[in-house]
Amino acid sequence: MSGSRGFTLLELMWALVIIGIVMILAMPGYGRFRDTMALKQANAQILQDVRRARQLAITRHAPVVVRFGAPPSISNITSYTIHVDTNGDNVRQASEMMTVRNLPNTTRLSAVTLTPTDSLSFDTAGLLRSGTTGGRIIIANRLNRRDTLMVSAAGVCYQP
């Protein structure tokens, strides 16, 4: 057996110790990266869903209501609903389409400042119904980093 030599147990132990140290140093950065990506995902999800609700109002020829949380809650909200209100009574009937959306695990709506306080209501033209003026939706992650979405009085959702 000439020239064939493996690693000793001591060399393997040192390699494992070095790998462990690198992993310990990398984990906090990965956690922050994951939380930042969850915040971006939540932002994109809400932006897309508000735009989808506006489009549904136009294509279904029915009012659509996006309701954030359970009234009167306006902070720390983790889910919202999209309701196609075919008869316009603001009450969900069994025959009406309603979608419940949950935000990614480490995110929440830290503040919803809309008029009325918790919802956006689109008419059949895709504009906000009278009495609904839009406002601001603030999304936060568990590190309390925040992102803001604005909804104009016309019902257009955008990132400032």
C-alpha cells in the first residue's frame, strides 16, 4: 500500500469544528435574510390582491370588498379577506366568492389606516365606493422592519 493515506480522526474532528463555527456565524445573517424576504413577499401579496380585487369588481360587474382583520382591529393583523359581493349588501352569502388570505409566518399588518377603518370597497367600475377614501397599509416583520403600501382615493394601490 504505497501512498494511500486517509484522514485521521483528529483531522476530521478539526474539520467538523471549523464547519460548526462557520455555521454559527452564518445563521443570524440567514435569519435576517429570511425575514426580509418574507416582508417583501407579504408586500407583493397584498399589492397583488388589492389589484386583483379591483379587477374582479370590473370583470364580475359586482362590488368587491377587501377586509383586513376583524373589526375594529387595525394593527397586528395576519389575515384578510376578499369578498365578491354580488348583491351589494356587504354581507357574505353562501353563493358569493370569498377568499381568505394569510400573510407569511413572520409578517403582520402593523397598521391599517383606511377609511372605513378596516376595508377597501370597490364598485363595478373598479373605483373605491363613495365613503371609502383609501389610505395606508403598513407591513412589518418580526424584526419590526416595515414596508408601506398606499391606496389612492381612486383605488390604485402602489408603493411610495
